[in-house]
Amino acid sequence: MLRGHEGVRDVFVLPNTMFPQTGAGLVAYVVPEVAPDDHRRAVRHGYTAIADKITADSRGRESGTDCDERNSHLVAKSVLELACGSGRERLARAIGAEHYFGLDLSFVALSDVGAAARRGGLGHVELTLGDTIDAELFEGDDFELVVCDSPVHRFPDAEYLRRALTAALAATGPGGRVHFGGIRDLPLVRAMHAASVVSGAPDDVAGSILEERWRRQLSEQDELLVDARWFRDFPGAAHVEVRPRPADSRESAAPFSFDVVAWRDGTRRTVEVPTWLHWSVDARDRAAAMLADRVEALGLRRVPRAGVAGAVKIARVLESRTGTPAGELRMLAAEVDAAAVRPEHLAALGARYGYDCRFSRAGGWPDGELDVAFVRRSDDQAPGSAPLPRFPFGELGDRAPANDPVHHSLLAEARAWLVPELRRHAAKALPAHQRPLVHHVVAELPRTEHGAVDLAMLPAPDETPGLGLLDRTAI
């Protein structure tokens, strides 16, 4: 009966014996009808609304006058910036450049950037309306830097990211580089949402409520998430770095994001790291002793990162359904973070002995750990001028390299309109004991090799029925 409702492709209903904590008698797993191509267009054009909002929020603030320390390594003589109107440090790359070309999908944002360029006297700035993949039009233009520093998580899928990054590499010249920033880290999505639901909650909020919010956020996740290991051996790139974003950034998702920097050719000097120490309680002291002996390069693997390790702990507690309240979760996270490592402390250790210190997420470690490399500078070299270390990428194996935000968007829409419709539909045609109390929307029903629904692979329902889901009668 439910399968015959408009917008439903498939339904599987079963007595709820697998997840008794939901309290439901019947659970319906609903597969909605999908139109992925239409939603890919909607996801992309939805970016214009985001860019327009950023523009409206930042009006009255002069753009193009500041270039903070995080952007200092992005200075170049010729720059192609993709989605140039979406970042909060717009035109920062135009300062010091001799040629700057910017593209943006939003006419409103692009107009605002142009006005800021005129106010700042940046006559070398050229702007045009275009999508990120329109970098393909600049193949062979030999830009020193191609940068996309904001909307990667709004891309519709990993294929779009691959196409954009490939086009950006083709637009660079000898020694040029590509910077794609703010890519959400797929292995850390559970920790990212755990930190989100706990951060603003009062101390006495029950763990069951936090867990429900956390699971709902995960189920409605509609941003592109990428595993850093996907960039291993990226076609057209001679060298790729995966740099974690600083945890003290103004962006709340920064600790769970990374930047990708890729060089098209081998003109940028690199060095192999001969010795890698796996992190342990005495690894820092061992590293300090080796740096004091002036080794050429030294690496540390799987270094736990403060600000991320605590969020990973929260996610694990929420998943275990212990009911731990928000205040206790924050205390647990603080204890874990206190035992982890602050990257700036390792950077200071390297600077003390004359080493550049680089951090990487190329290993793709599931708990957010970093790989760290120290590369010795010669006495006449300034900080940051040592060769780039080559970090080992982890193996993806059979893991998915990215999520599918289009499907997530479709499922979120189905929860919003299809589930209430199904409840009303069932109320008209079925007696109360035959109506599912929980409707769980899924992209596909898991199947066994014989075509039957695989009960063991069905996900736990993400809603707990309450009075609002039952029939209402007058009091």
C-alpha cells in the first residue's frame, strides 16, 4: 500500500525487533524516487544563493585590503581564482599580483568584487561570470597560481571536483601550483557533527537528545566529503600536498577540513623522508634528539591532534548510546585533547633546531591523526624555504573516496515531505496496528546475493516515535 504512493520507488516494512530502543512496532524503510541529474543542477545553482548571502553579509567591509598569514603562501604574480566572490577574504590574492583573473557563478557576488577592486585601485583585476569547471577555458594560459578557496564542499560530486582540479592544473605554467581549500574530510564527518551538536548544548542536555540530533545531522549531510587518500597519484600532478586547516580558524568546520596543493611539474623541490617514527609517549623526545643531531629529514606518523581527538571521542560515546549528558561529554573531550598534540608546538620544536615543519592528512587516518615532517634548512635559508617533504598516502582499499551529496539532498527532501504524506496515506487506509510508527528513508535497500533484503545491513532507525507521531483525538 505504501509502495503505491507517489514519490515512492520501494518500501520494506518489518516488525521492529532489531532496534527495540526506538519503541516502534513496525518500521518502514522507504526508497524515494530520485532524479539525480536534476538535483546536481540544483546543488550547483544553489551555490549562487550562498554566494549572494556572503556578499550581503560583507557589504560595507572593504575587500582587497588585507592578506592574513594563512593566505601569505598564496601570493603569486599571475592568479586565476575560481569562485572568487564566495570567500570572506576576497581579492586577497589580487594584492601583489600583476595579473588577476576571477570567475564566479553569482552575478551579485561578482559585481561586488568588481566594486571592491575599483575602490582598492586594483586595475589589473579582470572578472567574468563562470562556473568552477570553466577553468577548462584557460588551459595553457600559464598561471602561476590557480586557487579555489571556498565552495568545494558545495560541489555536487567527486567527479566535478576531479574535473575542476584537472582543469586548474592545465591552466598553470612551469612551477605553477593549484590550491583547493576547505575540503571536508570524509573520515571525520561523524566527529565534525558530534562537535557541532555538543558545542552549544547546556551541560544538562541528555545524551539521548544529543544522539538524536547527531544522527539526524549525519543523515541530512548534503555537503561533499572527500577522503584525502583520493588525491594519491592524481593524474597530471607531479606532487600533491594535503594540508590540514588550522583548528583555530574562524570556520567551525576547519579542524575537519583540509587544503590540497598540487604542482603540475617537478620544478618545486621535494625530498624523501628517510625515517618515520610512529607516535608514542616518547616520540617527541626521540624526535628532538634526532633533530639536535641535524638529520636531513624526519617524520612522525599518526600524531593525535588536539581539537579533533576530543570530537572523535564524543562521536564514539554518542554511537554507544550511553546517554552521557553534554557537560560530561565536553569534559571527556577536554581530557582527550589535553593528551593530544597541538601542531604549533611541533612547529616550534622544528624551528628551534632550524627545520621547516609540515603537516599532512595524506594518510587518511580515521581518527584525524596527522603525519608530520621536519626538513632541515641551510643556514642561509629563510623559514618555509626548505624542500617539500613527500608524505606517504594511505591506501583506500574498498572504501568510498567520497560521499554523494546529491543523494543526501534527495533523502533530506524526502524526509521533509514524503514521510508526512506516507503517514497521512497510511492513516486513511490501515488500522492503527498496521501503520509503521517509524519511516526511515534510504537511498537503496541492501540486498543479499539472492536478491532478498539483507536485514543485517539495514541501518538503525533515526527517529524515536512520540506523541506527535501517533493518532490525535480530542480530549
